[in-house]
Amino acid sequence: MTALCRDCLWMGQDPPSRRCPACASPRLVVHAHLADLSIAHMDCDAFYASVEKRDRPELRDVPVIVGGGHRGVVTTCCYIARMSGVRSAMPMFTALKLCPKATVIFPDFAKYKTASNAIFAKVRALTPLVQPLSLDEAWIDLSGTDALNGGCPAKILARLQNEIERDVGLTVSIGLSANKFLAKIASDLDKPRGFAVIGQKEAQAFLAPKPVSILPGVGPALALSLEKAGHRTVGDLARADAKDLTRRFGTYGLRLWQLAQGQDSRPVNPDQVRKSVSAETTFSTDLSRLDDLTGALWHLCEKVARQMRAAAITGRVATVKLKTADFKLVTRRKTLAVPCQTAKMLFAAGRELLAAEVRGETYRLIGIGLSDLVDASNAPTDFFADEEQQARTTERVIDDLRTRFGKTAVVTGRSLKPQ
């Protein structure tokens, strides 16, 4: 067995005890194939809450919830709050019932982005093969970097953990394995500040007793369908006939069978394009009037459009999301005549979708987004795109003015409507 000390980075064979022979630290990672694995998943620990605690040391030992107001939802929470049962995406009123002494902080995404940039700068210094999943997690492929980085991937990842904690003031957990799927599973095994390893040989035995819901893409509805078909655990799927799974569940049935075997051939792709850009808000009181809903919609369209322009991408499909007072989710989509990255065009599509849907029902949440994303340089320049191009020119000027003089430097008339 190969062992690695996560504190002093000693590495050797068959450690005589559970402590590092060099520094006596108990933080050893031990695995037969530790020196051979190179695909990792890095996940920051309770990221937003950890950033807030880093910047406000008085919150270190108290429960912290990052999220909206009483009617909003939990964006994330610290591990102390999780001990009371608080979870991400939980309604805020439920979270505060479970943890009434929690300190609630409204999200500051600019601050989180800065922290994320500092972390990813360290990761990308090790390899260009970094595929971000969000601000706080990524897959990393360190294959063939031993000579460049001065050690095998396991050792380099332990050093990376220490540097992030020292220089950025945040902790991350690492999962190391032979492929992306297993690495992501591993990163969740030893949180926070963890380092877990799953080798290819033990993967199937490790996965077998786990519920099928552990597999990516298996939500409650699919899990119920799989259970009705006799597949309650991952082991059940692994023992199933691949052709039968494909017949019952389509191509994803075959994908599930492969994952159940611990197989995942997807490469770490640093150029992976995000699938959508969206924004949403939860109302302080339920709304039912179309005018009130469209008033809230405009601000979200501006937010989405700014992100689209900043990323130099456009979207072909607009989606409006509504959540009723009894938490029923409604989504409506519209394919646009030309790819869009402006609030004006997105708002026009969203308002049309709202007008066709709103019929007196009360809603607690509204959201809008763009998907089917393409590079902005590939946007059409024909006659039908003129209105979008004109709006883009105007909104880019507004972006520049707000960057130079503040967010309130330019305010549209629609933004002045009472909310």
C-alpha cells in the first residue's frame, strides 16, 4: 500500500502505523494505486458560507446560512447549520425553523467570484486540463504532469489543498480516481477538508450497495421508475442486462449500466460550454397580476443579458420558470428567430410566454434563462437580426457606463416601475 501525508507530503510504502513516519500527522491517505491515479474532482467546502466566515471571523463557530429573505431559499450553509438539518435549496422559513439561531447572509457573488478566481489560478498553474462545473468545483486531469509539477498527481493535489487553505483561506475536498464519475463520488466521501480515493478495481464493489440516486441524472422520478423495474441499488443496475435497460430507458439506460460498472470514458474538457444562463427571484409576497410579474421579469432579463454579453455568447431558446404558491414548478420555452444576448429581446420573449400562461394563479417565484448557447461571433447578421443588433449596441454602452460610474448610472424607465 502507498501512503501520502497530507501535511508534510511524505510518500512511501506500507506505513508502520496510522501516523506519518516523518511528522507524526494522522492525516494519511493510503491506497494501493495512489501513485497511479490522475483524474480528480475538487470541491470547495460549503463555499459561499466559508467565504463569509473567512471574512468575518466572529462567525467561525456559529451556524451561517447564505440565501434570500424569509420567502427565499438556502443557497448554501455551513456545516454547523447542516447538523441541524439545513440543506441547499431548502425554503428559508424551513431552514430557520430547524436552525433559528443561524446568521443569514444575502449572497455576494462578486466576492465569491474573486475567491473562485484565486483558487482556479492555482489549479490551472498545474495543468490546462481543468473543467469547471461551477464557481466552487472542477474536474482536473493531471496525467503526464509528474515531471512538470515535481510529483505524482496525488502528491500535487495534497500540496494544492494546503496552498489554497494557506493563501486563499478556504478549504477544498479532493476525490481522486480513474475517471470523472468516480472522482466526483470520491470527493464527497470525506468532507470537509477531505481527500478520498476510489480505484477502478474496487469501484464496482464500492458502488453496488449505494442507491441508484447516487448516479448523475437520476432524480426522484427516474429513481422511482428504476425501483419499479427492480433496480433499487447500483448493484442491481450492474447485474441487469444492458440491452434491457436500453429498451426500457433509452440511451441513458445504457449510460446508467456503464456507470454502475464504474465506467466513464468522458475526458476532462476545459472547453466544455455551459448549457444555459438564467436568473430567478422569490417574491416577498405571492404575485398573480401579469403586470407585476413582467415588472419583476425585466430585472432578471437585464441580469441574464449582462452575463451573456460578458461571456460573448448568445442563446437561441428562452425559458420562463414559475413556481406556484403550492411549490408546483411550471416552465415554458420559446425558440427565438435569432440568437439573443439582450434584455430587450429576452424580455419580449418572456413577456409573451407569461401572457400565455398567467390566468389568475398566484406565484412565489419567477425565473428566465437562455439556452442552446452559441458563440456570439457566429450570430446572424441578416435583416431579421437588426433589432437584436441595435439593442446589443445600446446595452453594451449601458454596460460600459455602469462599469465606469456604478450600477445606478443608467436606469431604464421599465426599472422605475414599482415592484
